[in-house]
Amino acid sequence: MTEKYLVDPDLKFIKTIKQNGGDSLKKCFQCATCSVACPLSSDKQPFPRKEMIAASWGLKDHLLGNPDIWQCHNCGDCSALCPRGAKPGDVMAAIRHISILRYARPAIFERLWNDPRMLPLLFILPALVILAVGFATGLLNLQNDGGPIVYAHFFPVALIEIIYIPLTLLVGLVFFAGIRDLLADMQANYLWRGLDNGKPIKPVEFLKALITTLPTIITHNKLASCGENQQRKFSHMLVSFSFVNLAMVAGIFVFALYVLGSHGPYSQLNPVKIFANLSGIALILGSLLLIKNRLKSTDAHNSYFDWYILALALGLGVTGMLTQFIRLADWPMAAVSMYFIHLVLTFNLIACLPYTKMAHLVYRTVALAYVAYVDGRSQTSEVGT
Ligand code: SF4
Ligand code: SF4
């Protein structure tokens, strides 16, 4: 006998999807052209047609725990070919946006990064934290002693560590809780679809699946299969790699300070410094290309959620490079001010990770790993039978 399923539409959820760029969802007449056109959709679990109907029915729980929404890379191929002018790519992006906010805790912080009226606070709060901790600990020194500009004289490494290490740990905790909830939601979704057996996830097997997924994510292979917006792969890679490179450079300089006893400023010919400068240029170039692409695209929904992160990436690249140029030009007050702005933006970047589009890096990776894990497990059980 066919199992009965009672549809209980969540009208508020439909409205939220529309507000976040999925306003075309009601145009869909379920022809499935999008699922055929999507270069990333699999034969076994095609998307985004089923997500379009689930969205128009307001099936919130079946969408937010659906790993397929994370398999979509918003290339726009489906939207370009939809005969009804619906934009499934934008609907998928809107569902991902709502998903990110679902896993972001505490919910009050989510408003900070998703409401344009809160924008001034995003600069005022980190500035106040840096100044308050700096003055309270006595580590902040705004006096110029007349010698060559050394940023560590004004903002000692100890001050940076006191602020940024706890911040990073807090962000890690938010992601830990978010990943745990996402995995539970995806398991419930796959269980409902008959794709998961409901047994607890085995950490070692999951880790193996994660490792097999990483090369695809790092090389942006999925983006390469897109027809529309092909150039996004290059700009996306520039921005992602430059962030990773700059984080590595920071780690190398910390190692040099504490283990080798060597502190900056370093020569412009230092290989790590050259690497950092090239990464800074790549960050600016990649952000500009992404901004150009977004301005040009008629398919992609343009929201504050998207623009904020692009502007932040560009701001970090520009202030990072200016910090160095102004120091070399020997303008102490301008240099210290620019470095302070750069510190505020860096604080902002770390703090915003779970609450903005940046979170997709984590949740997409986990979702793709979960799909690989379930695939691997079903293959093993097939082999075993
Ligand atoms: S979104 Fe467009 S292409 Fe996809 S099923 Fe609906 S009408 Fe067809
Ligand atoms: S936007 Fe691209 S990846 Fe996403 S569903 Fe459409 S065709 Fe597939």
C-alpha cells in the first residue's frame, strides 16, 4: 500500500524563501528541465526540481536537512534554461541562506550580519573590544616613539592573541553545534527518503569520506562543470586560496616569533613576505572579479547577505596592502589608523563566519562528506550482500 504523506505547508517559510531571493518559486510547473540541465545533479538523487516543489509547499524540514541544497553551486545553468522563468538556482541559494541562519547561534548575533541597519555596529563593536582589552591590559600603546614604524609596538602580539584566540575558539564552538545539528537534520532527511539506515554516524568512516571529498572542494571541480558563470571558478579560487594562504602566513610569523625568536617587520624580499603580498593581491583581484561577476549577472539574486562578504573580502585585501605601503612611506599616524581598521575587519571576518555566506564553506563540506559517507556505506553493504 502506498504510504500516505500529509502535506503541512509552512507559509512563513515560503515567505522567507521569497524574501531571500527565491521569489520566482511559484512559477515552477514541474517540467524537470532544471534537473536535467544541472551539471551537478545525480541520476539517483536529481535536483533542483524536487526542491522547487518542496519549497512551494513550504516543506521546511525536508529542505533544511536536504544535502542536495549544498550540492548546488549556484551556477545558474538551471535558471537560464527554465521555460517558466523561475530561478531554481536562486531558490536553492535562498534555502542555503535560511539553513545557515538555522545553525547560527546565538540567534541574536545572526541579526548583526543580516540586517543592514546593524552595519555600523559591526565596526563599532570590534573597535571597542580592541580598545577596551588594550587599555584594560595596558598592552595598547598609541604613543609614537619616533623610530621606524613597528606595529607590534602599538598592538603587541600578546594583545592580538588575547582577543583573537578566544574569538576563534568561540566561532569553532558555534560551528561544532551547527555541524552536529546539520548532520542530525541530514540523517533525518535521508532516513525519510530511505537513503540512510538511521544508525549513528561512525566517526572514522565519516572522516574517511571527508578526506575523499576535500580534493573536489579544494580544486573547485564542481564549479568547473557549470556552463553559466564559468569564470566564478577562477575568482572563487583566488579568494579562497588567498584567505588560506594569509592564515598560513600568520601561523608562520607566530612560529617565527615564539620558536625562532624573530619578529617583524620583515624584509620585503623575505619569501614568506613575498608569498603574503602575492596572496594579498590575489585577494583583491579575486574579490573584484566576484563583484564584477555579480554586477553583470542577471540571474543571481543580489542581497545584502552576498554583498557584505564580498565587500569585507575586498576591504581586508585593500587595508592589508595599505597597512604595508603606509608603513613603508613612514606615516606613523596614518599607518597605525590603517592597521587598526585592518584589525577591526579581521575581527569581523572571524566573528561573521557562522552567520554569513562564509559558513557555506563549512556546511557544504560537511554535506558533501555526508553524501560520500552514505554512498560508501551503501556500496559496502551491497558488496557484503
Ligand atoms: S524550475 Fe523551471 S525548469 Fe525546473 S521544474 Fe520548475 S519550471 Fe521546470
Ligand atoms: S544553480 Fe547550477 S548547480 Fe545549482 S541546481 Fe542550478 S544548475 Fe544545478
